[in-house]
Amino acid sequence: MQVNQATLTSLNRSVNTMFSKGLADGKEKAKYKRICTEVPSTSKEETYAWLGKFPKMREWLGERIIQNLMSYSYIIKNKKWEDTIGVSRDDIEDDNIGMYGPMFKMLGVSAEEHYDDLAFEILMKGFEKRCYDGQYFFDTDHRDGEGPIQSNRGSAPLNPDSYQAARVKIMNLQDEQKRSLNLVPDLLIVAPDNEATGRKILEADQIDGTSNTLKNTAELLVVPALSTKPKAWYLACTKYPLLPLILQIRRKAEFRSYFNPNDYHCFMNDEFLFGADSRDNVGYGLWQLIYGSTGDQI
């Protein structure tokens, strides 16, 4: 193949198409959407002052009571991300670009899986990173305003008893007026090591010869990205407008190329560059919507 502007422009279109197909495939497989509220961003960082308030109707007697948002100042800063592939000019001249097809498609898949990486990495760090109220995201002494001290953290390994205890904790959570939040968890999130236990709790008809009353009380989500902390597990509420984590997107992943034969990089390295980049980040939302256990209790 002759390397000129026309053939390179055609190649760029083909690569862009493969990237877009990979992006679509990645969206179908993505797991972050189950626990992340997607929020658009218009600057280098966003402040979430509204975190910490659950709207709740009351009987209207006299004038309305204005429920002011609590003055928290939780900030999520956008970060820049990239993934770049170098293609040898020789491969283009020899018409071997087809061998890169799967890699260009994987570039698109990677751009979408990037959100999974961010979401589940910060989820695992929830036992040591702080959220809007200044407490660790998973902690034993959360408190909003004058409300009760409450916990969304445990240390018990995953088993029927610890799973049921986590359900009770979430369903017993109250707002600052000590009214029930009416939360019901529906998603059990585990690393591969806990998949068999999770399926036993949620899918078996019987456990140890006794009718399994926990069957179908939640859906199981097995996440390979959680394998660095295989004992930890999480129980989330995902049927509400807000989700446990916030995915903040300043700029979605875009395909870019650098393929002018006269460019400095091509002249010095005899290769063309194709890649993707984005600006975004993931932070903590409402701790009330998820329970986490380290699973390391002996």
C-alpha cells in the first residue's frame, strides 16, 4: 500500500469505526452503571453540596418547612486519562493493518472499561477514604445533622447470617428526623472468590437442609476488578435516582490520531499514533445506599 494522505485518511476512518464498535461492546459489558450516578461536569472540579439530604414528604400544616441542604463541601476533581497505540509505517506499507484491527477495537472497549476500573477501585478504598461527611465511606459512626449515629460497615465474611445482618442495617437506616429512609438493598457485589457463596445465598432453594428465605432477595454482581481484595463484599441499593458512587464526566473518551508522514514523531520513529483520551473521575455519593464488609473477621 502506498502511504499518502488519501490512504492514511481512509485508514483513519476505518480505525475510528473499529474504535466505535469497541466502545459499544464495552458499554454492553460495563458494570459501573449499576452503582454510579453519571453527572456531567463543566469545569476542572465539581462541588457536591447537596449530598447528605434525603427528600421526604411531610404533612403540610401551616407554612411550608424549607429543608435546606446541609453545608457539606465534597469535591470531585477531574483527571485526564489516555491510551495510545503506535503503528509501524512498514505495516501500513505492507498492508498488514488488519492485524491491528482487534487492538483498535480493544482500545474502544478499554475506554469504556476505564469507568469500571475507577468505580470499583474507589469502592475497595471506601474503608480508608472519606466521603461528604468527613467519615470513611464505609464507617461505623456516620451522622447527618442531629440524626442518629449509624453504620454501613462490617468485617464479617460473607455468609447467610452476615448478609442478612447487612440487609437489616440498611433497611433500619433513618434520616436526621429519625424517620426510616425506606431503603431496600437489591445488589450483592462480590469478588470472584465469593461468587459461590453469593450464589448459594441468593439462588439456592435450601442451605444446610433448611429452606433458604434469602433466595432472590438481591441480584449477584461478580466483579473481577475486585479481586485484589477478595474477601470484601458489598450490598447496595440500586433502584433509586441516586446511586452509591458518582461518575463525573467532563469529556467522554474521544478517538484521536497522529498520522501525518511529515510529523516529527513519524520522521523520528517511523510510526503513526492512534489513541483515546478522556477527562473524568469517580467519587463517593451517599453512604446510606451501600454496606461494605472487609470480610477479614476471624
